[in-house]
Amino acid sequence: METVVSGIRPTGNLHLGNYFGAVKNFLRMQDEYKCYFFIADWHSLTTHPKPGDVESNVRKILAEYLACGVDPEKCSIYVQSDVKEVLELYLFLNMNAYLGELERVTSFKEKARQQPNNVNAGLLTYLTLMAADILIHRAHKVPVGKDQEQNMEMARHFARRFNQIYGSELFPEPQSFHYSAEAVKVPGLDGSGKMGKSEGNAIYLIDEPAAIRKKVMKAVTDQGPTEPNSVKPEPVENLFTMMKIVSAQDTYDYFNDKYNACEIRYGDMKKQLAEDIISFTSPIRERILEVASNQEYLNKVIAQGAEQARESAVKTLIEARKLIGFSR
């Protein structure tokens, strides 16, 4: 069975876009591949989180993924910092990574522009740590977006370089993949094309009903169509796309017919959409609260995931050490 590795950023809560994107993919992958899903707490240090934030963020995001259906009996879900072998492989990869190639990476240059007063060594070597996360399990596939393709090419580059230097085939070259044909793109309701934390337009799975109603009622629309069967402008199309995702088909058809007949009342549509989102997210929210309150269960999942991930990592590192020339 092919191995898949994917990182989870311990930043903020999951929103509907995450649910229909990363989470749904995880649920499919855990039934089809040998999966290692890790919460990337070391990666988060490049932005200097406040003391105490790291642990709480890790547990918060872990609870949300578990509540959404990620099953620790089907996959290994672990905290990155629990697998110290990753750091040793990170060191080995850094010894064969060159300053010029790391500085030319687009993601490094973008981050350096965003935080010019904090261009730290971890930021520069982010890609070698990412490669170590992947290669430590000798992964065959990594689910990433198209914006991560250069990073994945670098991971393959480091795998090839290690194999060539030490005359081995230890590391397969990990391939990017995603369920593009099945992906559901959840739009922002502020008129933008995509829901996201940084855009400030997200509806979170943990949001209470009152917060959801308030966000939806602020959704951007227009004055309404003046010609039957008019093309919907993007903000209005976004509203209908969201309704197609969370509402019943007859509900969508009703408002779509009203739009085409120039009889749409956006206020009524937003109220209905808000209630449908609430109906969709409420069971997930209740489960998140339940899981988050069960510290004993979270501790068990964390310990189990660390044991499974370290078992895989130790095997890889033993072979890497031998190839490099370390006898123990």
C-alpha cells in the first residue's frame, strides 16, 4: 500500500472551506492509503508564536480533525515535535542543501517580504524540514495545492540528491496529488472567490448560530437582476454556490427560479442559507466540543500517533545513518 504524508497547520479553527477541502480528502485517503497526518508545531515556530499557544493550538486543531471523522484507528495522526527523528533527518538534508537554492524558493521570498524583521534560519530551511517530514516515512504521495508544487519539487530534489550522494534508493520521490475532480471550492461571502482565514470571510465549524447568522446576513449581493435569466455576478454566484453545498436541492431551485424571474429577495435567501449552514455545522460543532473536553482521549490519540510515527521514522533513520557512515 502506498504511503501518504500530510501536514496540518496548528493555526486557527477549521472553516467550511477546510472541511470540504483538506478534511474530506483526509477521510478518503485514510481508507485508501497508509496515512501519516502530522500537526506541524515546529513549522509554526518560524513566526514566533507566544509561549503557551503551541500546545493549545495543537490540541484545538487535533480535536477538530477527530470530530470531523479522521480516525486514529485508520491512520497515524501525530504531533510533529513528538517525532525527534525528523530533526536528525532535517540535519542530514540541510548538510546537502545549498544557500542559493533555498534563497531562490518562492515561498521563502514571499515570507521574507511579509516578515522582514524576522527572516530566521528556520524560515530559510523550511523546505528541508518539510522534506524531512515527508521522507522520514518514505512517502509516495503528498496532497498539496498547486501553489505548493515548487516546494514538492524541492522535496523530490532533496530525495534524489541524498540517493545519488550515498548510492542508494532509500527515498522514493514523493509525488503531489489531489482530488481535483472531486474538490468542492467553498466561496467567501464577502464577494471574493475563496473562503479563508486570512481573507477574514470564513464561517468556522465551531461558530455558534448567532455568529453564523450575522456573517451570512452581511454577505455581499447586488440590487438584483433586471432581466430574466441574467448571468449572476460573482458575489451573488458565491451565495448560490454556498446554498448548493449546504441546502436541499429544492431550496436551491426555489431561489434560483426567483432570481431568474427577477423576483429574488436576498434577505430571505440569506436567512434560509444561514439556517441551512447552522443545520450542517451544528452536529460537527457539538462533536468538536465533546472531543475537546475529553483530555484523556486526546492524550491517548497523541501518544498512539507518536508511537506509530516513531516506529516508521526509526526504521528510516537507521538506514540513513548507515548510508552516511554512522555505525550506531
